[in-house]
Amino acid sequence: MASMRVHELAKEFDMTSKELLDKLNEMKIPAKSHASMLADAYVAKIRKNLEPEIKQRAGQLEAEEAAELAR
């Protein structure tokens, strides 16, 4: 797997670059902007640490979509 930019990973997680940069700052991962490159090891660590939040977001989206379809 190749290195990724912050904005690419944010898109994958369905969040803004700013939200992801805030999470990276909390995790002590160096990234200054949406265009910062993230090494493979960092990408794996981010995916592992954010997996529960990502699944929760996906669940919320599915629930919201189901509620809209029910209308």
C-alpha cells in the first residue's frame, strides 16, 4: 500500500480533513495540512484507532437513511 494524503484518508472515513487533522493531532501523528503525506505505518495506526468511530458513523448514516425512506 502506498502512502496517502490526509484528504484522501478523510474522504475514505467520510469526514472532513479538519476533523481528521484534529484526530491526528490527538494521536501525536505529524500532519500540518490536508495535503500532508502519511506513511503506511501511520495509515494503519489511524485505521486501527478510528475503526470504532467510523463504524459508528456508518451506523448513524444508515439509520438516518432508513428514517428518510420510511417517510
